[in-house]
Amino acid sequence: MSLDSSQTMTTPDGRTIGGVVMEMKHITLRFGGVVAIKDISFDIREGEIRAIIGPNGAGKSSMLNVINGFYHPQEGEVWFEGKRRKPMKPHEIAHQGIARTFQNIALFKGMTTLDNIMTGRFTRMKAPWWQQAIWAGPAEREEVANREVVEKIIDFLEIQAIRKTPVGRLPYGLQKRVELGRALGAEPRLLLLDEPMAGMNVEEKEDMSRFILDVNDEFGTTIALIEHDMGVVMDISDRVVVMDYGAKIGDGTPDEVRNNPAVIDAYLGVAHD
């Protein structure tokens, strides 16, 4: 699949992929003498589900951390919404409209589901701290409005029954769903998911896949995800970029990647002629 920066396309299931939202240009990332990412370029387009796959140690999480602003590459440029992005801190990236989940669940275990998702509204809170402290005036109205958004997310993710349960008491699969809810609370333009299916059973993976597709379809959220389950990747992704030893070895639709000999050798482990 070859598209220019403004061209749109329609996927087989009817979703529209728009112009470029984020572009990684010749990214190289080093940790001392170790090169984690080697001269990689790819883009993420509006409205798509973009998967980043590869064997363990391929550099996928490092790439996600570059997108998220946690790592700053020594070479290359990151462009977001048509502008070159200067080095920023993760909280500044969040204010730009990029939210993420983590491979290892990062929730406030002693807080309820509702309160954890409310923390995702932080970037939407504009009232001064002193008004928030006494819950008065604009701060009160703001919190009521944020609470309404969070309740809609809880309904969307079908977790009404655990809304007041401390997340530390929840099973793993539900904690993953709460973390997704917290990320959605920021109303992100770009949602980054770091192995959202990791550690899940088949039923939990099916539920999470459905929610990811629904977020993309109903909210119009652009999604970039890292995932090891190839069945999930091929089922829900519009385009896939493949990494191996820090280099890009494939980029295209699931069918194009599935039939790429370099990808087969490095990742899928299927013999070919």
C-alpha cells in the first residue's frame, strides 16, 4: 500500500483511513553502544489501527516510547499533525492528545475503577487548584462534566458492576480494561496500546479486540498498538509495520506482511520457497 500524506482510502470493512497524523522519519535510538532502533521511517494515519510487531528485543517498545515522548532519538524527526515535534516530556505529549496503556498494568491499585478513569481526565481539568481543593465554582461544574464523560466510558466498556471496586481486587483482564478506560478518559487523538492482549485468555482477548475496534469505529480514534498475538494483529489492524533487531523489515496491509518472505523468516517462523 503506497499513499501520499493527504490521500485517504477505504478498508475492506468500510473504515476510512485519512491523512498522516504522525510520521517517524529516519529514527535512530541508541543506549550507549546499543542501537535499539536503526533508521526507521513509517507513518500513522488518521482513523487507522496501526500495528507494530516483531520478535522479542526487536525494538517495538522503544519505538512506542519514542512516539510517546519518553525516549528522544539521537537521529531522525518525529512529526505530529504536520509539525516537527521538539523534545517533550510525556505529560506534554498527553496535552497534545496522545494517550497510552502499558505492557505492565500501571493503575492506582487502592483506588476504585471510577477514580482511576477519572485520572485520565487530568488534561481536561482547567480550574485552578484552589477551586478544586474546595470544590467550588468552575471546579465543581468541571468535575461534574468530567464525571459524565467517565460514566459513559464505564458504560462503553461494560464495567458498571466494578465502578466502585478498588482495581487491586480485580482480575487481570478487567484491570486491562480499566487501564484502557483511563486512556480513553483523555479523549486522545492518538491512542497507543502496549501489548493490550498480554496475559489474557481467549475470551478476554476477544473482548479486548472488540473494544479496540469499537473505539476506532465509534470514537474515530487513531490507534497504534504493539501485540504478539498474530491472529489478533491480522484480524484488527489496517496496516502493520514489522521490526527485527531494531530495523524495519516490513510495512503494509496484514496480507502484504503475512506474505513478506523477510517477515516469515524473522517472525512468523513458516518455511517458504
